[in-house]
Amino acid sequence: MDRESLKLLKSLLPDFLKEIEREFSRDPFVREFVKEERAFKELVKLQKTLLNLFLENLEGKNRLNGKVEESVRLYQVPYVAIYRAVTAAKEKLVEQLAEKEIDRLQLFEVSRKLQKLLNAVARAYLKKEALELRRVLDSPFKEHLLFKKHAKWIEELSESIADLELSRFPLKNYKECEFTKVLNYPESLMVCMDKNLCSYLDELHRLIHKLADSLYYYCSKKQFNEAYLVFKDLKEQVIRFTQVLGELYFVTYSDLEHSFFKLIQFLQREGRITVFMVDFQGLKSLNAIYGEGIVTGAIKEIIKRLKREIEPETELLIKGVTADLYLLTTGSGKRLLEKVEKALKEPAEAEGKRLHLKALVVGVELPPFGQVTPEELIKVFSNLKKEAKKLNRDRLYLSGNEGQRKIEEILNEKYNEHFVLKKIKNGEVDVVFQPIYTVDTRELFTLEVLGRIKDGEKLIPAGIFIDAIYNLHLIEEFDTLVIKRLKEKANLIKRITNRLFINVSFQSLLDPNYIKELQSFVESFGETGVTLELTEQRFVENTQVVEEVSKNHKIYFIIDDFGKGYSSLRTLVELAKKGILKFLKIDGTLIKDVESDPFVKKVIKIISTLGEELQVGVVGEFVENEETVKVLQELGVQYAQGYYLSKPLTLEELLVKIVEEG
């Protein structure tokens, strides 16, 4: 810029600044962000300082970035307010210079340099606030798994931006981030409470990474106004993310044992899990000899040893209330027991004393897809401890069928005929739904309705109580209660599907009360949507009753457990011809062997062909892996269900699942 123009600009500046100050005092936008008079005065001072720096820069007297950073550090002015101030000053200053008929090229230079000033201001704010990001991570839980994995990345990002050293910027896809990798570890699932909360954290984490990518892009282009705005959003999401994480950890560790048992219940529904209880022996005597502080220190040393050996991707250790220690693994129970034994083998040192701590260790492998409550599990452990003492052993671990038998033994004590009678008489019955999918496209085809007895929040599977119901001659009452629950939920069910498969006993088809409730439900749900499941034996032995029910109430049937050997093909053909039989459900024991047994494969192929010829749908149940689905597809089976595809779900869980799957 030439000297005359600079001289003119300097002469305009004092009056110009007074005029701008007057206008700002009435500007509602500025006053929205700078409400206090003290803050307003700081804004005016900073604006004057920056415009003077701008003039010095025009004269070549300073390097803009360093001086601007120094000025920004002195004042506590919101960025948006100073951005508004400098932008308004830029527009007004260019306007006044234009009135003085300054050369257009020089006007452009003034405008460009003022824009450069704004960029330098944004750069200064960005560097200033970047280091503050690390303070967000200061938490009592910062040494725990999820915090540690997230904090490391944030610290690297913060330091890189504070120094504007982009070579150190931790630019990585969120899937590669350590935080994402540990989200399915047992500790993470315990803290999140369930997979939905983990998914919520994952979404927040993904958003933070997207914002970090944008921040890197704008910084690399030296577009600091845009970079600062992205950074503000990034900081807000990091704060939100960290608050949620902190609250989850706080709730989890406020009642750690309760959280641990909740995790066990969740993991049971996902697959196989092994749980151990560790009780240190003779602590009262040790406390009397060494003092409680030394004994507690020795136990802490054992815990440290164990934590060094724990594999966090599959294992978890907590200090309990109802036991000294609890451990779980989704991997090898035997391997985890070896780690416990190794930690207990050598004496533990505390305050210069070496104590050899004896411990009783009991463990049990929980069957997959079960629902053992904390109370039931503690009862199992109590029973195992008694057995271990009788056998004079300090280790007792039951896996596989042994563990399952022990759990069933405990459950059968609780869910006896007296319990079942009381629940049925009180109407404490609910329903869950197992999805059935098309094999080719994996689309939801229908839902199988499964009756459950309620025990508080727990829904007890039929396998535990069904014999008691038959012994008590209450099966008709149970089936009727199932239909009543379906009537209550009909409108919500129709949001998911217009088809249902409902299990029914043959006795209920002869019960007027059941038929009345069923007819009422069918009328409200839709005549073509309800199909009743009868076992193969009952179906073949009672075709006349089946035909009457179908004819009188417009209800269709599915043969369950098809392939056990009771069927009369003539009967099947007749029922299919009359339109009564709509589906065959292949017996689960056949499905389980379909991969390994070529003869079973041939039988299923024959059943599939039979269904096709009779125009009857064929369903494969007990599907437990992807390979089984592929074999069923090759054999022409149309539909499939099983824990691999989906476990039985409550209606609320189903609605969430449908929304998540789009």
C-alpha cells in the first residue's frame, strides 16, 4: 500500500474506532455474546489492538500471527464477538476508503489483509483453546479402559493443534482407533450396561473422528476460521462424550457387583460364559496376627497380579461384596483358572511381610443363551463351595454338561410345581418372539410366539416349567394366558409383522375358553395372519380336531418337529390339499446334524422337495451358524430360525431391532 493511502488510513482510524464502538453498544448480536460492561470494554480494547496490528502489518512492522496470539491471550473475549467486530470494521473501513476514492487495487489489498487478520485471530483462538481440550479428560475414571483408550488420542490431537504441528496429528479412521476395538470387551459392556448404550457411545466417537478429519483438512489449508468453528463443535462433542462416559462409569462403580452380575446376564444371552468366585480363607486369624492393613495389602497384591494376567478382550475381574473376588471369561474357563492359581501360588508381600493367602475357588460354565439370575448364580456358588469342602478341595470348576446339570438342579428347586401353580393362578405369564427369516434374503418373515412365566423381571423359558404345567393340568390355562397377552400387544405386533406362529397344546384346541380367546384375537389381528404350531405326533393323531378348528375358525396350522418319524404322508397330503397345513418345521436335531451327516442332508432335501410339491412352506429351526444357513439354502429350505439369526426377544427389544436394521 502506498504512503498516502497509509497516511489516510491512519488518520481515519481514531474517529472510525469511536464510531464503531458506538454502533457496537447498540448491536444486539454483539450484546448477545458480551452482556457485561467489563466484557464489552475488553472487546473494544481487543478490536483496537487488532486494527493497530493490522496497520503495523501493512507497514511491514510486525509478523501478524505471533502478535495476534499475544493479544488474544490478554483478553477473555468470545471468538464470535471479535469475529463480528473485525468483520464489521472491515466492511465499514473499506466503505470509508472507497468514499475517499482510493485506488480499487489498494482497496482490495486492505480487504484481503483484514481477512488475513481474521484468519490470524481464528488461528490464535484455535491454538489457545486446543490445550484446554485435555482438561476435559480429567476424571476419577481416567485410568479405566474406555477413558484411557479415548484420552490418548485426544491428547495427541490437542497437542498437535496447540503447536499447529500437523505432522503429529493423529489422523486415523475411527474403526482403527483403540477405543472402537475395546467397545466389545467385557469391561466396556459392563460400563455401557448394554449394546444400545455402547452403540450410542460408538456413534458419538464416530462423529468426533469425522470432526477431527475436517479439522485436519481446514488446518492443512490454513483456513483457520473454518477450522476454529469445527474445533468448537469437536470440543462440544468431546465434552458430551466424556460426560456420558464418566456418568456410566460412576453408575457402574457405585455398585460394582450389581453391574458385574448384570453383565453376566447380558453375556449369557449372547453365548457361553464362565464365572469364578474366589473366597480367601482364614482372614480373621490373619488379621489377628498381622493386622487388617497388612492382610488387605496382601489381597491387593494378589489382585494386581491377576490384573496383569487378565486378557481384557475376554476376561474381567472385580472385587465383590458377596465374595472376595469375582472373575468371568467368554473364552477358556480352564485358562482363567490357571491364571488364578498362578496368582495365588506365591506369597503376597505387604509392608515388608510375606503372607501365603489360601483361597477357595469355585467356577461354573453357564450354558449359552440362558438366563441365570444373580441370586441363582450365588446359590450355585454356595452349593459348589459346600461340595468343595466335602471333597476337601480348594478348587472346583464345573464345565459343559456338568455345569448345566448343576444349574438345572438349582433352578428345579426354585421353579417347582408350587411356584408354577401360583404364577399361573396370578396370571403371571408373558410372551417373547423369535424371528423367522427368509433363507435367501434374510428378511423377517414371521415371529414365533413363546410363552414365558414371569419371575420379577425375569422371563423363565418353557423348558424349565412345561412339565410342571402338564403335571398340574394347567396347559389350557397357560395357552389361554398367552393369547390374552397377544391381544394386549396386538397393535404393536402389527407394526412389525402381520403373521404369527403360535405354539399350542392339543388339549387347548378342545377347551372352549381357549378357542373363544383365540377367535377374538384372530378377528382383531387378521384371519390369514395366525398359524398354530402342533407337534408332529399330536397333529397326526388328531387330524379330525385340527380340521374342525381350521374350518370353524379359519385358522391354519404348522407341523412342529417334523421328521421325528410319526408322520403319515397320506395325512399330510390330505391336510395340505384342504389348505389346513401351511408349513412344516424340520426337527431341530436334524438341523444340528445337517453339516456333518450326509444322510441327514438327504432327508432335509426330501422334506424341502415335499414342501415344494405340496405348496407348504418349510422352516429350519435351531440354526446356530452361518454354514447351516448356507446348507439350508442349497437344500431349498425357505425359512430359518435360531440363536444365530436372533434369540427370542421381548416386543420392545424387537421394535428397537427393527428400527436399527432400518
